[in-house]
Amino acid sequence: MSVIEQITPQIKVCVIYHSPYGHTAKVAQYIAQGAEQVGAEVHLLSVAAPQWDLLDQADVIVMGCPTYMGSLTSALKQFMEDSSKRWLARTWQGKLAAGFTNGGGLSGDKLAVLQQINLLDRKSVV
């Protein structure tokens, strides 16, 4: 048993992602595996079918999508917009949040995606 497992009650983590070609799903799976290895209860969710009750109960929400044209995918953006009622009600306040992206471009466009995810995190979660 690791030190983290000894001092931490079971943390609930939701990893929600958009992955049109499977690459981002692979990254999401690795994130989920890492969280499970330290004893977290993990739910892997697609933005196509978000399970709002699981997201509301999570201690940590991790969001990700590929970088398209220097931005989020429209599906993750739609998920963010669909979460606006939770933002207004502060349902996710106090949760931890993280973001991830991937892409084939060599430019710094991935930073822009992480900044967009961070904006939602700062307004909704922390």
C-alpha cells in the first residue's frame, strides 16, 4: 500500500474527453489507469454521453480533447456550455480539475487548448 493510499480516502475521479479518432481516448485511459493505481475510483466518460450525476459526485474532473485548428473541439466546447447550469449553481465548486490535449502540430497551439480548459476550471471548479 502506498503512502497516498494510506492517508487518502478513496477519491472519485471523472475523466471526460472527446476523441474522434481514438488518440485522445488512449491518453484518457492512461490517466484513468494512473489514478486507479493510487486507489482512486475512476469513471471514464465521453462528452457524447456525459453522466452528470457522476461528474457532480466526483472529487476530481479531468477534461481533454485533441487540438484542432489551435482550439478545443466543438464537442468539448459543447460539453462546457452544457455545464453552465452547474457553473451557475456552483455545483462543482471545491473540486480539483485538470486538462489534457494532444495533436500532431508542432506549434504551440496545444497551450491555447489547455488555457481554454483552465478558464472553465477556474470559473466552475476551484
